[in-house]
Amino acid sequence: MPAKKHSPPPDEFLPIWFKLKPSFYTRLKSVATNTGVTMPEALVAALRQYEQSLKAQPTNGTGTNGSGTNGHEAGSPAALSELRWRNVPAEERQKIARDLAEKRWAKKRIPKAK
């Protein structure tokens, strides 16, 4: 009888430590040595600092990264579009969108044959 092959457990059951590359531990050890703390202390301090930096970022109520473009990469078409329409009142946006839709569909209308 052939031996059973064990399949690896799904990712959600693997502890995070088994997913990290060896270079992570090398860098963690280097940081801990240079700062004079243990590896767990360095990791906890880094997490605290990261959490504080996230809290310190202004969001202006427009997104998570504080750029005001709802997380879009600066210079991307989505970010530029958002910046373009940010100061346009809702009524004007609706009117412009309605006019553009009418123009678009007016081109495709084919008169019905009777």
C-alpha cells in the first residue's frame, strides 16, 4: 500500500511566521542588534511605530492615504478625474453627464423603418 501524501494546510491555517522569507528574519536580527533590543521587542516597536504613523496621517475625509484621491495612485486617470470633478457642484456634474450621454446615444440612434 502506497504511503499517504500529506497536502499542505490551507494558507489561512498557516501562522504568519511560516509565510515570511528568511531575509525578513535576517533584517529583523540586524535591526534588533543595531538598536540593542531583542528580536520580539524590535518587532513590537516596529508595529507600534507603524500604527502611530497610520493614525498621524491626515485623511481629509476623502480616503485612506491622505492624498485626497481615495487611494488612487497620483497621476493615474482615476486620480486626475477625481481632482477634476472635486470642486464641481453636483447639479453641474449631473447636467454635464446628461449632456454627454445624450450626445453619445444620439450618434447611435437609427431611425426605425415603418
